[in-house]
Amino acid sequence: MTSPDKVALVVGAQGVIGRNLAAHLDDLGDWEVVGLSRRGGPPSGRVRHIAVDLLDPADCRAKLGDLRGVTHVFYAAYQDRPSWAELVPPNLAMLANTIEAVEPAASGLRHVGLMQGYKVYGAHLGPFKTPARETDAGHMPPEFNVDQQAFLEDRQAGKAWSWSAIRPSVVCGFALGNPMNLAMVIAVYASICRELGLPLRFPGKPGAYDSLLEMTDAGLLARAIVWAATDERCANQAFNINNGDLFRWSELWPKIARFFDLETAPPLPMQLATVMADKGPLWQAMTERHGLDSRPYSEVSSWAFGDFVFSWDYDMFADGTKARRFGFHEHVETEAMFMRIFRDFRERRVIP
């Protein structure tokens, strides 16, 4: 058997982005996929997994140093920290450790794709220029997304391989055990509201209910990532990738409530991280009664992540036309995306 022409190393393969990307590459049929994560995973199709501590240079060299066939690295790993400044050292180190272990062995390396986000534009700091464009001026550091891109640019200089920086909005998809998924936050919150006989109240800041937002479907993002990595026009470029439509929670929230057979009530600002902290025993009882996936409550939903997204009382969107000018024309209707993901959660017995 001849060696595959395209071997993808998906870094962060158990997250929302990485899991959906690995599945997409597997479905394409002409890729071999190696997934990296802290806990690894069972092989499936053309996908195999390696458990590695990306913060440990020695472990990276030991586990990744013989991956000679890798042609494409897709970096979607992330480590959370309490503050923006504290995010920089671990997230930069993980990328550097990965590339420094793989690049010397992978003589046929063609491309490194980096997952970023609107933090590049300062979206996490407060109201920013919208629509954000890839050519917008940078903001005062610290910012690990910017440092990661600078590392790749310096490392790639004079090399045969290229890089791309993909900038999605909030990514929604399926990934068990990775709670930083807004669709999961909403689904679990709505399921608990129904269990308690409560209406579905929007829990964010008052201004957030009417701000303009956009999302990025994980499947669409996976297709965009592969496009940017395999179209030579995209070499050494950054691209905003989003669904292509805008929405306000004030319009979408009642439709989400109807999906869960819930009434709505006026928004009420509350920290989900606080009000949902004591709901573990309730969720355990729901899990047993409905035969749901038996993961710990702490792994089901990141309430702090939901609070972060629902705090945006300013417009949050970017211009996606550069990707279209370069040849990527796919789009997803955000309302339909949420409903599809919620149905998927039910079919997989993640929610009742």
C-alpha cells in the first residue's frame, strides 16, 4: 500500500472545531488523519488519535517526532486561563512545541492552518469596529492569537510550507466532553428550565438582546479550513469565516424557546455560572430518568462561556467577503444551524 498523499495532523481533535474537522477530512476519503489531544481517543475510519501534553516539549518530541508523513497541520488547541494576559504563555507554548516537534520530521509539510477568532480585533475587550476586516489595525497586547500568528510567520520565512489564519465567530457544533459550545449551553439551560417548569429567559446583559451577532457552523468551518489549506491562492493569508447572516437574540430566542416547548419571559440579567452551579444533582436525575449520556455535569456545559457570549451588548460581526473573493462561497442559515444541532443533541441522547 502506498503512503497517503495528504496526512492531516489535527491539534485539539476533541474540541468542537477539531472533532468536526477530523470527521470532515475522514469523509473526504483521501486524507489520513492524526488527532492530538490530552486524552486521545479510539481510532475511527482513517482517523487515529495520540494523547499528548502539548505544554511538555519532551512529550511532544517523543509522541510527534516520528510523524514523518504529515503534510498539513491544523491547529485548534486551546487552554483557558483566568485572564487575557495569562492566556498567552500556554497557548503560544503549545503551538511552538507542536511545530518544533513536527516540522523537522515532516519533510513534506505543505501547510499550517491556525484557528483564531475575533479577539484579533479586540472583540473580547468591548465595542470594536464592525464589520471587522482582516486588514484592521491591531490592538494593545497581550493577545495570544496575534502572538501565535507572529510565531508562524517567523517560522515559515524561507520555508516551502505556507500558513493560514482562520477567524470564525462563535463556533457551534457537536463535541461531547468539550463544554465551550454555545449550542450546548443553550440546550442544557433550556432543558433545565423545562424540567423546573420555568420560561426561557434570556440571561444576558440587557443590551445584548438586541445587538447584531453572527455564528460559525462547525461543519462550514471545517470545509473552509480545508479550502484555505489546499488552495494556493490562500497561502499566508487570514480569513474571517462566518455563516453569512446576522441575527439578534431578540428575534431568535423565542424560536429557540418554541423548539424546547417553552414559553418566553422578559430577559433577566443573571450569571449562569452562579445560578446553574447547584444544578448538578438535578441534571444527574434527568440523565438517569431520560437515559442521557452519563458525563459529569461539569463537562456538559461551560456556563462561564455562555455568560461571556451573552454579555456582548455591542455588535459582534466581521466582514466575510475576503474569503468569497478568494473562492469560498458556502453559507449556513444560523437559525437552521441551531435547530439542527439541538435535534442532533437529542438523537445522541445528550439532552432529553
